[in-house]
Amino acid sequence: MTDRVNTRELILEILLQVTREQEYSHIAIRGVLDKYRYLPKQDRAFILRVSEGTLERLIEMDYMINQVSKTKVNKMKSVIRNILRMGVYQLKYMDAVPDRAACNEAVKLAVRKGFGGLKGFVNGVMRNISRNLSQLHFPDPDKNPLEYLSVQYSVPMWLAEKWTTDYGYENARQSFESFLAPSVTSVRTNLTLTTPEKLKAQLLAEGVTVLENPRVDYGMFLFGYDTLDSLPSFREGKFYVQDTASMLAVEQAEVSENNYVIDVCAAPGGKSAHMAEKLMGTGMVEARDLTPYKVELIEENIRRCRLANMRAVCQDALKPDPDSMEKADIVIADLPCSGLGVIGRKPDIKYRMKPETMEELAALQRQILSVVHNYVKPGGMLLYSTCTVNPQENEENAGWFEKTYPQFRLLAMEQTFPDRFTDGFFTAKFKKENI
């Protein structure tokens, strides 16, 4: 650790931003790492590991703390609650951190944040867990299978119950387990600028560990780098961060030379850029989104990837655009969703999402589809997709769309479940008949 910056204080700042201020975890973490990018790589790695790990396992951490503390976690002050959570995470999951150091640093952090009067409480809880770590009890998977899933994999009880009901216990368990696996960076080669072979050679020369993607010949997984923008290959636009399932969704659309493509909810623009690259300089991809901020994100990627046949437009997908009626060969409707398929990369989603919110999102998706299907020309395609695992938002909405708009014929539908290398993702491809 450095003398000038207390890394544990930065971790606490991230946890408070996410749990108290409702900031998205990836934004909070990136903000701190960008601000303190001058820190040694070891310190940055420590910040990332403890903040991500604690957020991934909040329910488990709370379950452990509640076994030794008379004051339950939900009654604690948010600063103390999160100091204990990150401290207990270090005790259980970081062998490189001595137990004594984890306990002492938790106490020091409480004092540093103005809670000196509670240092004895923090010290007592931490040392109690340290001494009795192997004796703490957890739910029995046979007697209480749903509670076991909830605590073991830190998912809300309602989600454990829903996925078990919808997809079966073992499918749910495997998916939850994948959320806790070490994260990887999935990327797609920009084939307009380089080849997979040349990109891999450049990445290896930049010190990156590369694993080829067995499902997509232009995809690969990256490990062992510090930041993406420190890599010349990234700054030069030679690859784009994109999940395998998202790449396969674009492949389903069967884009052809000179196609006009509208992506109605595009930010940050991964599928749109992929489409534009597959057009090899022909046609046009119009990437739309709701706010100037999101449009700027798309424009940044257009510039970085040097795509002359792609443009960003600020457009509300709920408002009909008369100029687009029956103009598009392909409409991509990758719509706002509950995001349960990407919990592995954004763990706060599982604590933030509620069943009633999912119902609202399913209704919103139908509203958007009711508008944007009009942009597909006869003979064209509509690709509906979400990054979630939820029948109401996925299969049921696809069935509703086909029934409501019989001029669209369902050609293919697929639900992928999350694993270490792939997000949970849904796609439904429709063709508009020539009537």
C-alpha cells in the first residue's frame, strides 16, 4: 500500500457509492481507478479485487456478520456496515492478507471515517469472525435449498426462487456460480482494420494474455492487462469489447452489402459497430439512443473504430419516426431490460432489481416494439434481444410480438445462460413478409 493514499478508504468509497448512493458498480469502480491510475498496479489490483469481491458476496458477508454481531447488519450505520463487509471478505477470500492486518485496518478505517466510538465494536466483530471462521454455519442445501442458493451465491431469495422455478435448480445454481467466477474481457476483432492473427500478435507484444474464443473465430478473451486505454491496439480501434452472445446475435441478422440498419437503443454501440464492420464500408448503420450522453458514447466508438458507414442519432425509441417507416433492411431492438444475464460483470444488478421492476420493463419492451417494428421494410428483419434471463421479457414478449403483428414471422429464438465466458442473453429473429 502507498503512504499517500489509503487503498481501503478508496474501496469503502466505492462500496458507499454503490450501496448508499445507488451508483452502478462498474461506474463507481472505474471512476476511482481512473482518478488514481497513478497508483502501483498492485494497489489498483487490490482495490478492484476487494471492491468487486465484496459487492459480489454482500449477502454472504451479511449472513456471516449477523452470526456474531448483536447489532444486525441492516441496523448498522452504512459506513460501519461496509467496513465490516470488506473486512470479512478479506478474512475469508484473501489468503495474502493476514487476518491481523484485516482486523487492524478495519478498526483504523472506522476511526479515520469519524467512528472512533465504534472501534471496539468493529474490532470485536472482526476478531470474532477471524477466530471462528471455520465454525460459522451456512444453510443446508438439502434442507433449505433456496436459502442455500441465496447465501452461497449472494443472490436475493426471490431470484433464487424464480430461476429455480423457471429453469430448474441445477441450471439456477450453475448460473449463480458463474457470476462469482473471475471475470474475463471478451473482445471482437475489428476486421476492417486488422485480422485476428495480427491482433493476437500485437496484444501478446503488449503483454496481454490472450485466449481464443472457440465460438467466434474473430473473438478472443483478454487477461492480465492494467487498463484498456493503456493498450495501443485498443486506442487504434483494432478491437471492441463485446460479449460472445452479442456477437452471435449480430451474426443471426444476416447483414448484406448496402443494407440500411437501424439500432434503436444502441449505446454504447457494440452491435451497431459490429454491423457496420460486417458491411465492409457499404450501406449505413444508424445507431440511436435517448440522450446526448449516450449518443456521445456511440460517437466515441465510431471515431475509435474509424467507421464511415455508421452514424449516431439522438432519438427516443418510444416516439414514432415517420421518416423511417419501412426503410430499414434490419432493425436491432436490443431493449432496456432487467440485465440479469450480466450480473457477473455488474453485481449490483442482483440487489437493485425487483420483480415489479421486471414487469414494468417487459411492458416497456412491448411499447418500444410497437413503434420500431414499423421501420422494417417488407422482406426485412427485426432482431429483438435482451441481456437477461427472464421468460416474461424474453419468450413471452417474442410470442406476444408474433401474435400481435402477424406480418412478422419468427425464424429463430434462443436463450443462453451465463457462464464464465458468456453473458445470459436472449435473441428472437423475425422476418417481415412481403404482403
